Amino acid sequence: MAVKLTGETRKTALASIPGWTELMERDAIFRKFVFKDFNEAFGFMTRAALIAEKRDHHPEWLNVYKTVEVTLSTHDAGGLTEKDIALAQAMDKLAGA
Amino acid sequence: MAVKLTGETRKTALASIPGWTELMERDAIFRKFVFKDFNEAFGFMTRAALIAEKRDHHPEWLNVYKTVEVTLSTHDAGGLTEKDIALAQAMDKLAGA
């Protein structure tokens, strides 16, 4: 089972995803992606959904037209783990961000 | 352009989508769909996205694993219109709800 990231490991992991911010109210990370239109936004979501399903690690996400707001955290671990960092990296790559 | 629903027309329209509730804070409707798993939830979203894109009328929606919380309102009209009722009906049909 994935363990919560702490200390230097966490610091290094977060440094690899500079577009993401840590939430204040929960041990989770957040990023808002803005695309050209709904086609691009939902296209991104579809590609990310396939990755998430394959890894059995899913995002919490809100889509409003061309924006996608993503929150990542690992429920089993009660906080941020390597699984979240890896999914964040994959999403950044998909978005070209 | 779609006009905001009022009076008897609005009442009749809302009666056709009993699973939806009116939001207090905005002139919009809301429904939470709960599926078996992420596969079903995102499958629903994908089918609904194709309908939304074809109609050029898009939902605001939050997906957390097997749940999809949908808010519908017509931005151009500043509130609830026939477009929202029609999209709500289509989503109910897709979800078998």
C-alpha cells in the first residue's frame, strides 16, 4: 500500500510538479487546467481517465466548459502519496503543461 | 436564443425531471448520479459529453470515482432554460434514472 509522503521525499516529489499546489484543508494537491474549448478539455479528461482506470487511482475533478480542476489524494493512505505525484505528472504530460 | 423558464412553463418542465433539484444560490438545476464504479461513471460522462458538444450546451460536473454531480444552467440566458431541461432528460435516459 502507498504511504503518505513526508519530509525530503515529499519535497522532492512536489518539486517535480510545479504547476500543482497543496490544499490547505486536506492532504491533497490541486491544479486547474485551462484548454481551448470543451473538445480539448474533455479529450484531456478521457485520456486521463484511461490512465487512472489502468492504475486504479482516480482523480476528483470538476469540468466547466474549457476548464478542468483536479484534486489528487490517496484515500487508502489518507493523504498524498507517490501515486498522486505520478498521476499529476501524467496529466501534465497529457495537457502539454 | 433560449429564454429563462418562468411560471407554468417552468413548473411543467421541472415536473418532467423529478430527480433534479433547483439550486438555492443560482438559477440552475442539480443532480447527483451514483454508478457502480468509475468505468460506469466515466462511461456516462463520455456519452453525455458527446450530446452536450453536439448541442453546444455543456454541463458543469464533478466526478469523484463512481459519483457524478451535475449542475445545469444556461450562461447566455443567465438561468434555467429549455436547453437545460432537455440535457437533464438526456442524462437521465443515459443513466437509466
